[in-house]
Amino acid sequence: MEVYVNKDKYWSERVKNLEPYIPGEQPKDKKYIKLNTNENPYPPSPKVFEAIVNSADECLRLYPDPECTELRKAIASYHNLNEKQVFPGNGSDEILAFSFMAFFNPGNPIAFPETTYSFYPVYCNMFNIHYNLIPLDDEYSIEVDKFFNQKGGVIFPNPNAPTGKVLPLQAIRDILIHNNESTVIIDEAYIDFGGDSAVSLIDGFPNLLIIQTFSKSRSLAGLRLGFAMGNENLIEALNRVKNSINSYTIDRLAIKAGIEAIKDEVWFQSTRQKIIATRERVVASLKAMGFKVINSEANFIFITHQKCNAENLFKSLKKMGVLVRYFRKPGIDNYLRVSIGTDEEMDKFLDIISQII
């Protein structure tokens, strides 16, 4: 006899009230041109593959270095920091979760843009952190002065997601100056495709934490590897959280792969420049078709067409074998986010979308 049990009977009250983040679709039913999750269309450096193969030996029976010493040194050297200013993690999303626990307090609202990475409110709900949503202006830009004097802290991506717009370093400096009593987190997942990293501001601002990822510009989304950079005191706080949850967040293969990805500057520059060049060409073509394209410094673009409903366009593209991202949210529900693929993929996308409109 089957006994009916409420599915959430054994859940905690916190889990019952969660609205989880919804990742981009990873299709298994057929082959698509996949422009919906901001993945790099080019493979990692060949040196990454070599490092993984060479590291797949009997040492896999041993735990990895919990301090990730070699990887921290490689990242620190690349960014002209000392290794105590670097914190590696199992993807930037994990580091973001650790950061919400390390720097933000329940009952003390933090601030982030109303239109931004949709994981931020999920973390807030998970950790019982209140938040203020700061609207973008009419051109989808972050209004810098509205982020001043936020007692609980500030977080935003630069370039912002899903718009792709970037803030200059002076604007970030102003936000830091006007929040010197709280932590300011800059999520730089897409910074390698345009704009200037705020890493040069770290030594001047003890309240600045920068989070980057290997997933986008270094083609390691499938490996899960990210890192934070900031004042040594901020890094110590992240280590306290990590070592209270899981001391071994990065495996041996990922550590070696990350080191080689950082070291192969020629491969990195080659692939990122290809993506930037393709992005600019596609933007010009879409504008010629009547699309409005938000100025992007990321590996994706945010587009709308006055005569075409975005949701219908999303469905038509999917039916014709192209996946893009649609957000059913106020203010952006007539926009599509389109990742930049290879030139061949983007030519097919342009051909298909021109047929649809």
C-alpha cells in the first residue's frame, strides 16, 4: 500500500521558503546552437589538457592541498598581488555564497541592482539577509550615487549581467569611498571581455573584494574554478567560512588546470580577442536589422526589437535550433540575452533571426 507524504514534510522551514536559482537550459534531446549560458565557444589551452592528463595518477587517492598554494601563487603573480590576497574556490558561485556568509549580516540590508545576476536574491533568502534593489537608469546603466552609504554592503557584477554594461574604475572608486564601513563586492565574471578590472584598487581599499572565474574567458566552465582577490583580512574571513564547510573545495586536477590556464597568456589573449571581434560584428549586423543592442563589454549581448516580442522570438529561435536566454522579469521581459559563439555559430544565428523577423 502506497502511503502519501507531503513532499516537504521533512524539509526545514528555510528550504520550504527558498526560490532556487534557475540555470540556463542544458539540452539533451537534440543538438542546438547553444547561446544561452555564456560559455566560451573555444576550448581551453592545450596546456590545460596536458596538465590534467599528467595529474591523473595514483595521487588521486590523496586529498588535494587545502590551501591551493601553487594556484594561489599563480593567480597572485598574474595580478601583481601577494598570495595571501587570493582565495580560490569551486567556481565563483561558491565563492559568492561564502562571501554572503562572511561579509553580510541578517537585518542589515545590502544593495545590488534591480536588474542583475539573479543568484544574489537567492543567497539573501538562503542566509536571511535583507536587501535593497537599486533600479538601473533608462539606458540600463548603474547609477553610481545610489550605491553610496549602504550600511550593510554592496555587490554588483562589472560588467553587469544580463546587460553587459561596464562601470569605469573611477565609478567603482567612488562607491568604495562612500561605503568605507562595509564590504563592496565586485563580481568580475566577464571583465576579461571589456573594461578594467578593479584589482588595481585592492591595496587602497580594505573593503574591496573582487570575484573572478575561470569559466568564461579561460574556457573552464565544466571544471568549476573561481577565485576572490582582496585585502588579507577579507581573505581570512572567506577561509573561515570555507573551513567550516569543506576544507577541500578544489580537486587536484582543477588546481593543475587552473595554473596552466593562468600561465598560457597567448592562448587567453587569442580566444578573448576572437570573442570581442565576433561580438562587435554581430552587434553591427543586428542593429542593421532594427535591433536595439545594449552596449556590451561581456561575452554576451542584450537585445530587443520594437516589432518582435522577445518571448515569441525566443520560442521561434529554439524551434529553429538556437538557444538564447529569456528572462520573464519586469523591465527586461522584451529583451533576449545572447552569448557570443564562434563565427560560424553566430552567422547561423544571424541568418535564422533575420528569417524570423
